[in-house]
Amino acid sequence: MNLAKKCLLGLTGIAMAASASAGTIYSEGFNNLATSGWILTNNSATPGNNWFQGGPEIFTAQSGPDDSFAAANWLSSSTGSGALSNWLISPEIMVGSGATLHFAARGDMAEGFFDTIKVYFSAGNGTDTAGFSLLGTLTAPTDGWMDFSYLLPGATSGRIAFEYAGLADTANYAGIDSVSVVPEPASFALVGLGLAGLGIARRKSARKN
């Protein structure tokens, strides 16, 4: 077997191995919120309940056991009124360049009420909510779980966060499930370029011979 063919097989093996290991940098299905490593911070005007383990009597998880999601409700305010700012902050995650956050969100249908969730990212390991940058704001869909995606800023590491926001007077109940951070497959593209380059080199070598 000549050297070019050995290199070609080697690079193909690397590409296959990379593809097999590709998928997620981090994932959380909230089977047990208490042991998940997520930080609960309630900055509501009158702090009440933090995020809590989902209640299947309201609706069931997107995947896994029925209660395997994180939930927040209007009692994030102890008085049931006023401004809400109830945070669910992830462990520190190795992010890199071009990673994408995926998650599912859902609200419970109740006429005249809706649930606002804000999505954030903060580079590094800080947990102060003032250090997070807003990625987007969504209204939790009430007709079933819906998947959402946000491109994360490039950083060596960081934390993502969800804020249950809005006014307690018009809020109801919302859930977050199936959180994952997926890397951009830039390394796969580089491997592909390497394979293509090797193929060109082999063709040029064949023409010379």
C-alpha cells in the first residue's frame, strides 16, 4: 500500500471517528433538577419560588420521564404580582467557536395569560446575572413543546441561562427541556478539505507517471 493511500485511509478514519463522536458538547434533560448543577437565582421584585422539577399533572416532559423538565410559574413572585426575574443558570460549559444552543420550551394554556422566557449567555464561569448578554426572548408555546436554537458567541467557556420574565399578574406556567449545546462542525470541513487536497495531489502524481 503506497503512502498516499495510507494517508487517505487515515484521514477517512479520522473523519469517521469525528462524525461518530459529533453531536453535543453538553446536554441536560432535567431528570433531576436538584442534582443537575444548574443554579437557581430569583431576582423577582418579591422573590417567591425558584425554578422547580416539572409537574406532569400540568403537562409531561418532551422526552424521558414525565416530570423530567424544569418549570417556573407565576408564584416566582411571592405575592403573585409584580415583575418576574427568575433565573435558571447552567454549569460552565466548554463552548469554543460557533456552538449552537438547542432547547425545547412549552407553556400551559390559560386564556389571558402567557409566559415570557429570555435566553442569555455569559462567557467564563461567572454567575452574576448582570454579566449575561441577551440572546433572545420568546413566548412559551401553549400547544405543545417547541424546539428553539440560538447561535452562541465564541468563547472558551461560558454559561447559558433562562430567565422567567414578564409580570406575575399575566404569567402562568412554563417548562424548559432537552437542552443541548452542539459544536459547529468546522473540524469536519477541514478534514474534508484535507481529503480533497490529497485526492488532487494523487491525480497530479498519476499524470506525471
